[in-house]
Amino acid sequence: RDDLVTGVQTCALPISTAENDQKEFNAGIAIYHINRPNNAFIANENSRLPIRLSYFINGNIGLRQSRNTLMPGLYINHQRNAFEIMYGTYYGYIIQEGSKITGFRKPTMIAGGLFHRFNDAVIVKGLLEIKSFAVGMSYDVNLSRLTSASRTVGGFEVFVMYRSRYSKRVKDDGTL
């Protein structure tokens, strides 16, 4: 079938900045379903997925003279008439710091977070990051009008993440 070949196409553009060893921020945009694949359940039916736009801003703010860090985030999703805003922060503890000069030793961190999906839910998150990999879990508790249907029973999620550590630093003269 055609949809097996076309699949779901995604394009992302992240931008990252590091003010110093204590503060780092990144932002980006992702576009999903660029090719608007057919999502029909019944053969010969045309039900194209609408394009979805996702925007994000993340930070990593090291607390002075400690191994603690705050990682605030703002996430916005828009697809057709649906609009979602989620914001919150992780509080992390760096178990092992990474090497700053060679980069050979990667950091290890454990974190807990509290997020809010605007007009919908509160999300509790846990995260363990080792080198470039992270595993975590989250549980959201519904607080919206859907509470009568969900009885505030939320959803449990598990996730695995890979973070590319590639970066080109901008020199003092503005060149890469």
C-alpha cells in the first residue's frame, strides 16, 4: 500500500545556546505529518492526517555550588483546531558530573518533575539520565471536565530518550 511507503514525515529545527556552565537553553519547532498520510481504517476511504506543529523551549539552570539543577520547559502543540500548552520543571540531582575538557566521562542525573497541561491535567514525572540516554515515566491526573469520565484516574507512560550531545560552539568573533 502507498501509506506503507510514505509513512509519517517529521521535520525538526532545534536551536541551542549555552550562556556558561550553569545555564543552557534550547528551543525548536517540529512539523509532523508533512505528507498528510492517509489514516483511514477502511480501505478506499480518504482520511488524511492534518499537519501538526510543535514548539518547545527548555532550560537547564545549575544551582550554584551544588549538584542540583532546574530544568524548566514550555511545550505548545497545534493541530487543526486542537491547541495544547504544557509547562513545568524538573528538579535534578547530578549523581556524576561529566568531564568538561575531554567530554569522555558523561553525566549521570536523576530528576523529578511537576508539569501542568493547561485546562486539562497535572503531570508527575521521573527521569534517569545516563550518558546520552534517559529513561523515565510520567503519570497524569485529569483535572478538566473529563474528570467525570476518568474519575481522575490518569495515564501512565514510560519513555526512552537519546540526546545528541553534538554542538558547535560560537567563537568570540561570531564564527563557528
